[in-house]
Amino acid sequence: MGIIDFHVHSRLTADHAETAEEIARQAGKCGIDRICLLGDVLHFGTDPSEEEVAEINDQTLELVEQRPDVFFGFCFLNPKLPANFLRAESERCLKHDSFKGIKLEIAVNARSLRMDNVMEIAGDRDAIVLQHTWNTEIINNRRQHSDPEDVAALARRFPGIRIVMAHVTAASPRGVLAIAPYDNIWADVSGGQPVAGMVEYAVEKMGPERILFGSDAPGRDFAAQLGKVYGAKIPGNVKRLILEENARRLLGLL
């Protein structure tokens, strides 16, 4: 049995082959054999242009094509961009079987009506939406960043769309309670360093089937992030759900 990392960013570099091999090597040392690449989503700042979004996705496409045995990808989109571009760019990426969903960062808050175009695309393609989330009591920027309550509001408006809320560790127990009632929301455990009891709390309130392992590498260390799960006081079969089986079911890899 392997481990699926649902939250890894590549860095835009001149040598994509070297980038792919280094990511795979570092992850493999920790037993991670499948990796979701989300792109270098902040390389051009918080509000990337059409050309910049396409460049980020170009690299993800290249890396996935180089190591399809390891990588699958998400298409990065900026909801502020015109609907015709969002549709064309998502089609360009999601036509590949190795692309499983759409990645959203901090261009807009998840409550914004600008999200509608992206969510409609996700519905048409049966694609997963992975939404960056944080605790804005800490960073004080709710105009762009999304709190878990904002993701919950998005899930209410689009109950048929599968949403992954990123960074449950950073979201705090309050954030877990906000999303727990919505069975179309999963959460990845990336974000911040390990905090005792956080994974256990998420499992208790959300159930073990809606928690996914994510490292947020290279900004975070694979091994330290795995420690959140390995060190949690939960049964071994629940750890296995978080580390691999939940992701396989969500991605249709079973």
C-alpha cells in the first residue's frame, strides 16, 4: 500500500525534468508514491493573467506527462478571468485523464459570485474543486483568502460539486465545525506544522472518510506532514483511509 499526497506545488523552473524527478525522489523517500500537482500558483502573485495561468498549467502538464506513474494534476484557474478563457483553459487541461480537478488559490473569496463560472465548469466535467483556505483571523485578508465558513457557503450553493478544503490544520477546530455538516466537502491535512489533536478532532467531527493527506510541499516537509497522521491517536485503519484510500475513492482510482 502506498501514500497519496493530495497537495503538492511545483516551482516554475527552466528544467522541468529535473523538477519532476526531485519531487518524486523526495516523496518516495517517505513512502509517497502518488502526487497531486497543483502548480506554482503564487509565482505571478494573487491575480495572474490568462497568459500566466496558462504558463503555470503548461508546467503541470509537462510534469504529469513525464511521470504519469507518479503524478496527476489539477488545473489552476483564476475566477476573475473571462468565462470563455476559464472554459477553454479547463478543457485544455481536463481532457487529459491524468487531470482530476480544478485548483483555486487566493484571487477571490469562495463566497464571490465570480466563483460561479468555475463551479459550473466543475459540474459539467465532474471535476473536484480544491479551494485554498486559511484562518483569516490570523492573516486578516478575507477579500481574497477564504475561511472555512466561506467554503461551507460555497458547498451550500453547489451541493453537487465535490470540494476539497485545503489546510485543515490552519483552519482550526472552528473551521472543522464549519464544514462538518456538508458531505460534499473533504479536507486535506496540509497547512502549518503538526498540532497535537487536530487530526483526531477532524476525524471525530467529520468522519474518517472525508480526510485526505496533503503535505503542501515544497513549502512544507513531507516527513513532518506525515507525522500529523502517523502521530495521531487514531486506529491504523483510519490512518490508512487518510493516507491513501479516501483519495483513491475520491479520484476514482480504485
